[in-house]
Amino acid sequence: MELIRGLHNLRQRHRGCVATVGAFDGVHRGHQWVLEHLKERAVERNLPTTVILFEPLPKEYIHPLEAPARIMNFREKALALAECGIDRVLRIRFNANVQQMTAESFIHDVFYQGLGVHYVVLGDDFRFGNDREGDAELMKQRGERYGFDCAATPTFTLAGERISSTRIRSVLAQGDFSAAAQLLGRSFSMSGKVVYGKQLGRQLGFPTANIRLHRLRAPINGVFSVRVDGPGLNAAAAIANVGTRPTIDDSIEANLEVHLIDRNVDLYGKRITVTFQHKVRDELKFSGIDQLKEQVLADIADTRRWFQQQDQ
């Protein structure tokens, strides 16, 4: 899959495609429904598929403290789109200029002039433009003017309920990873490169792999039983903490820390994937390091027992 970094990097060879636009947070089964429709239209026309994404997400730019937690960071999203068979991703930096673009300008500058689209697929609830006046109906009207077709895909439901990123965030916050997997079409995971932390876990006797989440907020918080995949690892049992480490530095940025159960593997600089299985407890603030160490030892024991029960 090709990543096009900004409108200024569009070239003549990028013109002529079928395209869609959206947040695609989670690339869940509802999104996959839209993408399948996009790919079908591409095959009919013998054209490549293009997905347009904003980075940061508009809500993160306009109201960063009120923006919903991200299910995926940008890299995870791009990889998921590639796995869905998308040919190109056009990443548009969301800034003041893009925020002020009217729906009319967005259609003309991006879809018509920039991409030369032949067909546009939109979710039936998607809105765009500085006053959110743009929708599938406006896209259809302008398509008649500029020479492309447009279709709105119907809402994808499961058990009579609409699948949405909001719904997935809700079940993740509850620690219901089984429900999240049904909605996502795969298990919920986070991935990233292991970086050096403060080495506190190693000092306490349980070294951790630290991953920067590259998002304003995480959709989960607490201590979890997880599986870890990466170099030298294949679904290794581990315990993970997602939170702001209130006992240590009371940070506002969420971190992911992973401790392998009964394994000692050097993961620094390596990229790993952490798949969440079970919530152990919420994140807590302890009175000191000794109390924290005691709780972590109890969490590890709980996690080891949980995996033993799953393996029976």
C-alpha cells in the first residue's frame, strides 16, 4: 500500500481512482463493509482504491481535551487498511486551512482536482466541510457536475445495533474484549516499538517493555492479562498496564508497559503487538513503592492463574 503524505504530494499517476474519506478509527466491521463496497467498485472500473484520512483527527485538533480516545494510532490504522486490500492512503494534515474549507471546496480540490475520482463511497452518516454541510447527497450532486459517481453505504449492524467506533470504545472501557472482537472483526491490540523507560520495573524485580501509544488518550485504562507477539515471541503470556503511572510521576500521557510472565527477552528497539485478553483491575495510586510492588506481585499471580485456567 502506498502512503501519500499530503495533497502537495499528489502526482498525475494518483489521478483516476475510487475513493472514500473518514476517521476509520478501529477499521471495524462497519468500516470493512464500506471498504468492501469500495473495492468492488474499483474492480468493476479497473482502478485503484484510495482512502482519505485526516491527521490529527478533526476533533483532536479542534477540541483536544474533549476528543474521544483513539482505538488506533495512525500507523495501526494504515496497517489495518493495507490488510483490507486498500491500494493507497492519502493523509491530509488537519490544520486551520483544512478546518475552514467548505464542503464545496473539499469536493473540488481533493476529489475532483486532486484525485480525479471516478467513484466515491461514503458512510451514510459521514459529514464534511467547515460547517459539516457536506454529505453523500451533496457529493452525488457535485459528482454529476464533475463526472464521477457516488454511493452511500447503509449502516452495518450486529444484533440489531449499529457498529460504531463509539460503541467499541464503550465496550473496551468496560473491559469486554470479547464484545470488542465481535465489533472489530479481530481481537483488540496495541502495537509499537519498545523504548527505554525509567527502569523502575527492573529495579523492582519485574522488567517491563515500554511502548509509546502515539495518541492523546487510550481507550482502556488499568491492568490487563495480554498476549505478546514480536521477535522471539509467539502469543507470550504477559501482564500489561495502560495508564498514566500515578504512583510514579502522575503523568497525563498514557503509557503501555508490558511484563512477560516467566520469560526474559530483550525487546528494546523491537516492535511488538500486545493483544488484550482480560482486565485484572483499574489503575490505582499507591502510597509508595513498597505497596506498588506488593500489588504488582499479586497482579502477576492473578494473571498467571487466569492463563492457566484458559489453557485447561
